[in-house]
Amino acid sequence: MKLTPIDELPEGAVRVHMYNHKDVLRPRGHMQKESIAEYLLDRLLSSYESWTDGEFGDNPEVTELIATLQKNMKEEVYGAWREFIKRVNIKK
């Protein structure tokens, strides 16, 4: 893709996105900053480290913790999805 200076664009030109819509929320390369994986990974690692910290006496077994993290993450993602659907439908 060649970038054209704005003053050289033909009349009627329209803006286009930098990548295909099928990759929204998961772009790679120079657009990686838009990926939600980084946020999820950060939260997962933080929670894992907190619940495996030897300073605490109530840590679950690692296999139970991993299962709980997966279950809870899925519930949170689905909850966010349901709220998103409600909000975009209200605006229509």
C-alpha cells in the first residue's frame, strides 16, 4: 500500500482502514498495539503471580488456579460481549 500526501488525493477519495476487518482486535506487526491479547495476558499473569505467591497461605493448587482463570476469563469476556451488544443495539 502506498501512502499519498493528503493534498495529492483525488477529489472523492475516501479513507480506508489499514487492515482487513477480519483481523479487528487481533492485528499483528505494526498494528499490534490494537490487539486485546496484550491486556488479557497482563491480567492473567498478574492474577497468576498473585495467587501463586508463597507469602500467602491460601493459594490454590496450580492446576485448580489455571482452570479457574480460564473459566473466569471466559465469563468476563462473554459478559463484556453481552454488554457491548446491548450498547450498540441501543444506539441503532
